[in-house]
Amino acid sequence: MYMEMEYLGLLQKFLVVFVCCALLWKIIRYLLNLLNMEKDPVTVLVTGAAGQIGYALVPMIARGVMLGPDQPVILHMLDIEPAKEALEGVKMELIDAAFPLLKGVIATTDVVEACTDVDIAVMVGGFPRTEGMERRDVMSNNVSIYKAQASALEKHASANCKVLVVANPANTNALILKEFAPSIPDKNITCLTRLDHNRALGQISEKLDVHVSDVKNVIIWGNHSSTQYPDVSHATVTTDSREMSVSKAVSNDQWLKTEFIATVQQRGAAIIRARKLSSALSAASSACDHIRDWVLGTPKGSWVSMGVYSDGSYGIPAGLIYSFPVTCEKGEWSIVQGLKIDEFSRTKMDATTNELIEEKSLAYSCFNE
């Protein structure tokens, strides 16, 4: 009798262990399925997609450079009618590349089709200024382009669509888009100054002979133009396992206030002179950096430069699209506050502010043409 009871007790224990193991295995399988579960695709619009920057950008997006290696995407590509055939060729190449993350491609010249259900819009297309062309003519053409695209985004894009304007004049084109898409939140319309930010990082890393990842917290203030102010007064560099200010590491204030600033400001023109074409590769890469940090967040203790809607911080008039240092978290950017601005920096910041005020006035004068 005793043996039978002992046997039953062991059997009960075995059954309990068996049930617990089965439940644990179900939980493990569930968690593994969650980890392996494919995310819903994000729809990304690229305008001017048949151009040089667009051609460099779309494969980066399709490969996961912009949104991460586990984020499926659907690409919407827009261009003008004369580029229709070239645009179709870009689509063919995307299909031929067999990107695992690419879940669909639309290539179109119809702005409404392009903007429908878009989660992220990268506005690369614009009207470039050519030799002998008046600034007003360039601005008038861009007003026309961005008015149409803004209206389509407002009516047909996703409710929380994030917009990055790349086409020059980028700050003012972003402002034009904001004016004609009033229901898109101010915080969702930005312009690209990350290219200038990356150029500044590159120049400092070259000067100090360190890896670019060892340099952080440079700032681009103002306009994406030759008046922009690349500021390293708050930047740091890690050398020999210790962090120090860039100013101290460079130990050449004259270089930092003259040659360094001029090099960053004129880098685009220098690349055009060298390769007889614009800086498409670095612009595309920087656009990916901009969106990635905006969506996925900036590293703790670091900031990046973004052209954003000014709230009056650092004395910059509210309502301008101006490049500030920002941190990003949970899909939102915030201007870094409390940085000390010396007299030299204030003069540079005011100069680029004045240019943006002039551009804004010129753009507004074209609204009713």
C-alpha cells in the first residue's frame, strides 16, 4: 500500500513538472514568435526619385539604412512627366535588387497617388537655380511645386506623416510646405541640415586624425546655405580614452573660426567642382541619418542638427525653419536648451537668421502669383 502511494506521489510530481514544462515551452514559443514577427511596413515617399539624390537614396531605404534592418518598407517614388521613363527604370532596378525589406514600389508622376497613405515624406524634388536665373524666379517655381505637394500630403498622407525637405532652398521650401499644409503639425516638418552636420564632424575628425564616431555635438545653426554657422564650441572628441573639448583638442582658434567654417559652408560647391555633379551620395546618406535618429532616437548624451520650426529658442524668431541642435526620443525632436552663446556665435547666428527672414519675405511675395 505504501509503495502504491509513493508511486502515485511521484506520478503526480511528474505530471506537474510535465505540465509546467509544456506551459513554459508554449511561453517560449510565443516570445520567439513575437521576436520574429514582421513589423507592418512603413510607407516612404521620395520625390524627385529619378534624380541623382533619389537614385542614391531609394536603395538605402530599401536596405534598411533609414529605418532599421527589421523594418519593412513600401516605396512611393514621384517625379515629373519628363522623367517618367527614368523613374520606371529606377523601379525596375529596385525589383531586380530583390531587397527583402521592400514590400512594394509605386513609381508615378501623379502627386495624389504618390502621397496617399505616406508615413514619411522625403522631398528631394525642387526647382534648382541655374546660372543667370533670378532668385525670385527660383522661389516662385518652388512655391508652385511645394504648394501642390503640400496640399496632397495634407489630404492623403497618414495622420502623423513626418516630412523632410531636402531640395534647396531647403529651409524656406519647408516653410512653404508648412504654409500650404496647415493641419500637419509644426513638429512634423523639417529640413536637411544633417549633411552640413556630418560635414563638420568629418572636418574635425580629419583635423584631429580620429574616427568620426569619436567626435560629437557639433552644431549647424541657421540656413542650409553659405551663411550657415558650423559651431564646435560645445563639441567634444574622445582621444586616448578620454573626452575633451574640440576647441582644446584642435588648439587653433583661428582655424576653427575661419577655414573650418568656410570649408563646411562651401563643401557642396567644392564637390561640384571636383566631380562635376552634386553631392548625391552624402546627401542621401544624411537624409537617412536624419530620419533614422528622428524615428529611432539619438544616443544618450548626443545631439544632432535638424532644420525645425523655431519656437523662439536662442532668440531666433518664431516661425522660421532654422537649424538647431536637437535630441530625439520616441519619434519626437526637442531643441537642446541652455547652451551658452558667445558674441562670435551670436553674430554668425544673426547673419543666417537675417538671410532666412529675407527668403521668407520673398517666398510670401510669390504666394499669389
